[in-house]
Amino acid sequence: MRYRDLGKTGVRVSELGFGTIPILSGSVPVLPEYFSPDTEEAVAIMRKAYDHGCNFYDTAIIEEYGDAEIKLGEFVKTIDRDTIVISDKARFYSGGDIYREVLRSTEHLGTRPDIYFVHQVDEDNADEVFAKYGALDALYDLKREGKIGFTGIASHYYNVLYRAACDPRVDVLQGSGNIFERGMLERIRKEAAFREKGLILNKVYAAGLLIGAFTPEELIGGILEYSFSSALLGIGTFAQAETAFANEIPMHHFSQEEVMERLRKSFEPISCDRCQKCSCIYGHEIHTTFRQYNYYQLGKEYWAIRKLQMDAEENWEHCRSCTEPTCMKECGQHLYVPEQMERVHQLLLAFGNA
């Protein structure tokens, strides 16, 4: 196992980290595939990763990741606590709420979280998170009180992560990216502000949807060129732990066109790398729409269709009547956005008529 610096924290973490979603038990339908191991088996799977050198484990509160947080706490009892780094997170944006959740997480884990993230920060809640007495202020206070090691902001949005990178209260960032959706990673690589922060990368497998078109080794090797601290892999079985952690996986560069060619064997993807430069005068998240279209084709039908249907008609009407297509000015993939939105519209029509 190789190790990388966690920004300027002085901590080193394994290049590949253990994402605990798949070890939860019960029913959390909004989440990707999981395997429902009992506590004993879940602890043994985490131990398998640990024995191969994994020292970074990421979880979230029980409302988001089920009992994974509690199972991680049981694993901690079986090892030397000082040999691993634990990150936890909660989707609360006010200071009082996040403060309460940190104390509850500490109880479930049986130990202090090394990093605590405000989870799923987006443009709608960012002002509350970053404001005085917001969630970030509370985490900063908790760090000074010794109740957490480091503060974190987790987001799927470049602008939010950039804001966090420029904020001295933030120690670690968590964002998404993979060999297909690499646009944000490319932007982060070029922006100096990010070099001061730890960066945890998730969605390496695109919630498992890229496995099949690519092997896990290809998906891991393809992201190693980027300057993250640790890349989280959702692990739910002994076989997955062995594949991810048993051997050092070599770096492999995939061009965007190589990725597209591989995916075209199954469907015609929209070649959006989610760089998030597609500014829309109506405020639509074009990159998110394209992502849901691709995820639908990759097998996440019900979840993706529900997301697409939320503002489908308004989105389509605005796009086809737009006379100020600012969305295409900085698109690195040179997409003709109205044409791609027509494809999304036709998919929804076909789904509605099915």
C-alpha cells in the first residue's frame, strides 16, 4: 500500500481508503449496492483491508449509512486506534445540529473522529454552512475543543469545494470523480488553492456503475495520476477488499475518448466530464442532467429517472427556447447542449410511454 499526505495536517493516509456504505445492513434505498454483512463479518472485512495496509476508513451517521458507523466502531475495538484515520460526516448545516451529531457519532464510534465533514454541501445550503454560527464554525470549535481532529467539507460541486479550499477553517475536502467524470479533478489539479488541503475522492467506481465496462483495477489505476490524499472504495465483501488492497495497482492513463469508446459498447453516452463550467442563465444544472442520463444507461434506472423527472419539462422548454447559450462557451468536451438535452427529453418520453 502506498501512502499520501493529508494536505497540511501532518497525517499520512493510505492511497486507497475503505468506504463503509456496502457493509450496512437493513434498507437504505437511496444508496448504491450493499451486502448486509452482520457485525462480525463486517469487522472481519475491515480487518482484511487493514491487514493489507489500509489505514483510512470513511463513514456517516446512521440516517445516511445505516449501521455502518456502529460497525466501524466495533472494528476500532479490535486494533490499535492510533494506526487508523476515521472520517465521519452528517448532512446538517447549522452549527447546533452538526455539533450534536459529532457527539452522537463519537458515541457510536467509541472514539473521536479524526475528520468530520459537513456532508452534501451545495449552492443552496453553502451560505448557511460557511456563515457565522453555521456548521463549519461549529466544526472549527469542536476541533479547538479536541472533540474532532480536523474539519471537512464534502460536496459534489466544484464551486463549493473551491470556496472551502480558500477558507482557513477547513482542513480536508471530499469530492467525487472517476475516469469518466474527471472534469472537476482536472480543475482541482490546476488550482493552487487546493494544494493546501487534504482531498478525499469518492465515486471512483461511479457507485459501482462503471464496473463491467472497466475492471476495478482499471478504475483505480486510472485515477492515481490525480493529487488526492485517499480514494474511497466501497467495500462490502472479502473479495472486494482483496482486489482493492492486496496489491499495489499501477497508474494507468485513460483519455476521455478511450473511456467513451469502452462505454459505447453498451450505449451512446453523453460525453460530459462534469467540469461544471456549463453556466445556465435559467440556473439548471446541465452537468447533473447529463450525469443522470448516463447513470440511467449504466443501470441505475429508477433513481436516475426520478432525478431527471424533477424539472424535466421546464428544463427542456428553457433549453430549446434559449437565445443565450452560455452553457457551451467553456465546455471542454465541445458539446452542443440542446442536442444532448433532446436526447434526455426523448428518453423521458419513451419511459413515460413504456
